[in-house]
Amino acid sequence: MLEETLKVANEFGVWICAFAMVALVVVQSTLYTRLASKTAKEINFPQKDVRRAFRTGVITAFGPALGSFIVMIAMMAVIGAPITWMRLSIIGSASTEMTAATIGAEAAGFELGAANFSIEALAVIFFTMGINGCGWLLVATLLTGRMDSVRHKIAGGDAKWLPVLTTAATVGVYANMGAQRAVAGTGSLVAWLGGAITMLLMNIVAKKFKFLKEYKMGIALIMGTVLAAVVTNVFGL
């Protein structure tokens, strides 16, 4: 990334916008927790169980948070720290945000993290990530009450068909993006294959060690990057 672009991505104004969004999430979480505690008292739910549930939730959240943290390091290097902090705080899905950033970069005619990455490309990425989040919010706001009937129409009365359709669409999107990376050069191909093989192995290992489920993507990302660096820098391929 160009030094000028990286400077803009991390400037004070972007930090202010990011802080405002994260503060909103903190306020919402606080209000939700207070509402849950108030409701528990109204229905005479034991306070010891409330505290235990809250403690369990906090501990359980560490796994997904650490998994996102690993990917966050990679995102900060290509789109800046404040926007990464904001997006992962309000969306939480590192894979989704990385995909949105990649699509935005490609729409601007650049590879994500390229040395000649321009400010215009950075703006397109910000816009793409924002639109991606707006889509979810609009669907949740306008269609939540109608989704059951939509689900039945799409599935054609077969409840097993909808998850198959959703999975197929997701696989198609990521396969298309992966194929583009695979033909971009030797380093990209090694990174793609290394990440894919690592993910397959992690899926097997995570069946036995459940706590690894949240770290699969981060580990695959690191392994693919390391293998690509070794092949290009050590072996000169």
C-alpha cells in the first residue's frame, strides 16, 4: 500500500468515526444486558443463574474474539486499523469483512494490499464494506417478519433444500474468488492451496478439539501466507 494511502486509512478523522460506531455497540450491549437483568427479576429467575449465564457468555466469547483478532492483524495491514476495528466490532465476521474488502479492491482495479494501492481504491473498499453491512440491516428490518414464508417459497416445501441452496451459493462465491487468486502467480497459488489444505485439516482436527473451531480461518490464513513467503523468497519461484 502507498504511504499516502496508509496515512489516510489511519488518520484521526477515521478513528473518530470508528470510535463513534464502536461506542454505539457498547451502549447497545449495556442496554441489552440491563434489560435482560430486569426481565430476569420480573419472572423471578434466580440471580445466581443470571450471573452464571453472564460469566459463561463472557468466557465463551473469548474463542470467537481471538479468532477474529488473528484475521484483524492481516486486515489492519491492508485497510488500516480504525476501519478494521469498527467493522469487526459491529459485524464480527472476519471472513465476511475480508471478502468485502477483496471485492471492493477488485472493483477498483487493484489487488488487496498491493504496493500501488490508491486512496480511491481505499474509498471503494470502505463503501463496499458499508453497503455489505447495510444490506443485512435492511433485510433484518424489513423482511424478518416475512422470512418464514420466503423460506418456504424458496425451498419449495422441502426444509432440507434451503441449507443446500445457501451452501451451494456460498461455495460458488468463494470458489470463484479462490480461482482468481490461484492463477495470479506461483505465490498466490501456493497461498491458496496451503490455506485450503490447512482448512481441510483443521476441520478434521476441530472435530476432536472443539475449541479450535473458531481459529480455523486464522490458522489457514497464516499458514497460506507463510508457505507463499517461503516459496517466493526462499526458493525464488
